[in-house]
Amino acid sequence: MEIADLATRVAAGDRRALARAITLVESGRADHRAQALDLIAQLAVSGAEALRIGLSGTPGVGKSTFIESFGLMLTGAGLRVAVLAVDPSSARTGGSILGDKTRMEHLSRDPQAFIRPSPAQSHLGGVARRTREAIALCEAAGYDVILIETVGVGQSETVVAEMSDLFVLLLAPAGGDELQGVKRGIMEIADLIVVNKADGDLRDTARRTCADYAGALRLLRKRPEDPEDFPKAMMASALDRTGLDTVWQEVQALAAWRRSHGHFARRRAEQARHWFEEEVRQGLLARLREEPAARDRMQELGDAVAQGTAAPGPAAREVLSWLRQG
Amino acid sequence: MEIADLATRVAAGDRRALARAITLVESGRADHRAQALDLIAQLAVSGAEALRIGLSGTPGVGKSTFIESFGLMLTGAGLRVAVLAVDPSSARTGGSILGDKTRMEHLSRDPQAFIRPSPAQSHLGGVARRTREAIALCEAAGYDVILIETVGVGQSETVVAEMSDLFVLLLAPAGGDELQGVKRGIMEIADLIVVNKADGDLRDTARRTCADYAGALRLLRKRPEDPEDFPKAMMASALDRTGLDTVWQEVQALAAWRRSHGHFARRRAEQARHWFEEEVRQGLLARLREEPAARDRMQELGDAVAQGTAAPGPAAREVLSWLRQG
């Protein structure tokens, strides 16, 4: 298919075309990459804007059920919802954790929803690029809300926060000595903390957990650009489908505030510039690897550094001054 | 002073020369940078090797007291100890948390010890480079043990782990619902977890916390390259100076194992190669900023991306193809 045709079909909201377009941006082949960039350039002018919500939670928090229930509530209200995943899948954590469509059985069958698992990439940078481009494609395809989910491992929350308009952290009700796995750094990027599983026997524990986190949030530094009562902690039950409407109201309230105060557009502009610079950086490095003479020189000096016969800084200076002359 | 003189004095273990050399690597001036690289290149051949221990812990865990007591124990045993700090000091967390020499009153007066606060840099990448180079200088100056401390915010632990031979995570005894701020990702880079403050009324709580973390560590995937009983959780009291000798024995045991199995040297080689590539990457970017035409082009396309009239990927392609022609 011609790229122009694919762009037209994506812009018309065709889900199969969207899936194909995302496959194109995920490809590692150079010719696919060139086509992907053409496609993105053609669709960039659409001006369509979705609300991009980052969503994180440690395993066991009920993230899939939450996305399913939350997504169905949104599609029920007439909104189109896309779900993308960022899975760092480092060598150490051992492969893909997310990406299983069957986790969200009903939402995946909903014609108003589009679910895409995390691309299989060996490092977070690659996954991040593909996800960022998939977001642009989903926006061009007219989705109203894009949920970008990640499991709370390593740096993935930060990466997701850098491509989201706001960030929701899901927590489980935790009694006492359980490891919640929440780090101050994550608390600081969360706009909303949602204690899920506030149902059945866990309701009281959820209430205590929610109060604990509300207290912890009060200890953090306020963000001058947000309303005083944000970041906020609240309870929900994805299973009973309670509290989800409140979460959505709070998300909308925060987004509306940021829009009206100019923070929303400014954050997007900063994110876009950051990604542009990151792309240039990656491109410069790729070129270094593609040119045989440069690659050999890098290899040679890299070996010397690894063997301890040269220091990284001076060796890098040598490569750089060599490149300048070449 | 001539760089050759400074190198000689650093290699002779002169603390004032070392402090001056680190100031040189921390400088942002281009002429200082060139001198710093000359200095590092001259000292790289020394072959001296210290044990580099990464150390992290959330505020309130008693990290300074721990370093003071642990450091004094090492200097008492005839070892020379350097303490370096990595402080991400992001805009959000609000400036330097570490770096206060007076936190370690006795150690800072010990002639066998050298303490250097975190450099004032606006981003983690800059702090990381300076710290890595400071490590090389301390090694050349004949220090036996280098403690690289960081507060557990954002990505700083990962950065410190990437410049350490092994990583110690300090925790406080925590009863129930306190936020320990430990994330799975951090648990996974820790080789030793030390529950500090195992003294007075907190002893029992410390014992429970230690058992909890020992349990949590057993749930994590084993590292095929390490002995079966690592990573390990143990108790100590920096205040009572108990358990510190055991921590040191475990550190030495793990280091010895890794040395004898070749993992120690391999890890260092990988780290050095990584840093070399990172330096090349940064150098390429810096060049882009230094050349007026390139800088203007970056600025122009960056603005278009920020305004949403161009997409990051295609804009980056434009810069890169323009650079190829130029």
C-alpha cells in the first residue's frame, strides 16, 4: 500500500490501517523506517489531540481490570479509547509482562477501543520511540483518550510520564508490611493515586491505604502550576466498577485547569522538543555505527577503554577529533 | 600548575592535589575540560584499582552516620577511603541534599579519608560524568575503597550502580505502614540490603524488617553470576557501630567471588565501554550546539516541533540529512 493511502485510512479511523501503521513504526528495517517517517509527517498536520493518560502500577494491583473497566466506561460515554503499553522487558526482569490482549477481554472486542501490546524491543529507548510514534498515530486516527500503561520497573514510569499529559498511579490496598514498591520519585510524577480493589474485605484496608498516601502526598512539595488539592489520592474498585467516574472527573478537571492556564500546551511543547532532540542524538550515533571507518575506530577505542588501557573521556575526545577531520 | 605536575601529585596521594583535580573535572570551561582530559589520560595508566561501593538510602535512614562509622572502621584497619556523592538535585526535589561535609565530622578530619560533595550540576548526566572521573582520580591517588553515595530519587541509583563494583542499599527499620520507598528496580540492583538503626527500641523492628526483605529477596530472580546466598539482607547499627564488620566481610566476600570468576573485570570493562560511548554521544551533541548553522537549524526545527507543526521523527531526519550534506 502507498503511504499516502495508509495515511488517509488511518486518518479516517480505520483500526486495521492503524495497526498496520504501528507495525511500520515498530519495524527495524531502514526502508520501513523511511516510510514510517513519511507517514508520521503526513499525519502530523491533522491537529487532532487526544488526552494522553500515563498509568502505572506494580504487578498484582489489578491494572488490566482497571483499564478494562475504565476503558469500557469511556467507550460507553461515546469516547474512543486507545491502550498502549510500555514494557521495559530488560534482560533481568525477563521479557514481556504486558501486551496480552486477552487480559482485557471485553475492551479488546469493543469497536470504540484499540489495544496495542508493547513492541518487542531490547531496550527502553526503542520501546519509548515506538510508543511515542504510536501515540501520534492514535491521535491522528481520532482517538479521544490514550492510556499508556507501564509496569513499575526501572525507569519506565519516567519515560511514560514524558509522553503523557497526566499520570495515574494505581496502588493495591496494603496492610502493614507488604512491599508496595512505591518510590518517592514515582509519587512525585503521579497526578492521581488510585487505590484499586476497594471492594469486599479489602475496603477498610483500601481506606487506610488511601489515607496514608493522601498524607504522604501532603508531605511532598506542591506544584505551583496545579490546583492546590493535586496530586490527589482516591479509591476505586475496577471489579465493582465504583469510583471510576470520580477518577475520570478528576482527570478531566486537572486537564481542564492545565489547559486554561497554558500548562497543558507548554508541557506538550517541551515533550515534543525533548523527543526531537533525542531523535537527533540517536541518529548521530546510528550514523557512527553505519560508516565502516568510524565504526572501526569506535570499536578499537572501545576495546582499549574496556581493557583499561585508555580512559573513556580521552578516548571519546580522540574519536570526536578524528570525526571532525574526516 | 602544569597538568603533568598535578598528575604526579595526585598519583603521590596528595589530598589537596586530588581536590584540585576534581575541581578541574567539574569545571564547565572548555580549556579546563581539555586539561581535565589530559590529566585523566596521564593518570589512566596507573593501574591502581579501588573497590567501588555504591550506596543508597532514602533520607532518614542514617546514611551519613553509616558512612562515617563504616569509613572510620575501614581507615582504622589501615585502608584509605574516598566518599563521593551523586545528587540528582532536580528542579523538582529542590537542590542539593547531600554534599554536606559536616555530616561526617570525624571521617572528614581523618587523614586516611577524602570526602567530596556532589558537584552542582543541573542534570544527572553532568553529575554522573564528573563522579565517574572523580572515581578515576581517587583510584589513581591510591584510595582502597571508594564509597559512592546517592539518595534514592529518580534514576540516580541506576547511575551509581553503573559506576560501582557492588551496590549496598540502606534501609531503616519500618513498622507497618511507613513508606520505605523501595522499588523493585532498586531491590534488583542491590547486592546487600543493610537495615540500619538496629539499636535500642528499634532492634526488634529492624529484625522483622530484615526478615521481610530477606523474604522479598528470595522472591527475586537469582543472578547466575553470584553465589547462591546473594543478594543478602543484614542488620547493622551505625550508631552503636555493630554489624559493620559483617557488612564489610560480605562486601569483600562478594568482590572476591566476582574477581575469581571473572565477573568483576567483565563488569568494569562493560561500564568503561558504556561510558566511552556516552561521552562520544554527548560530544556529538555538543558539536551540534557549537556550530552556529547547525544550532540555528536545530532551533528552528525544534520550535516547529514544539508548536506542533512538525513531528519529532521527521524533523530529526531533516536535521540529520542536512548535516550529512553540510
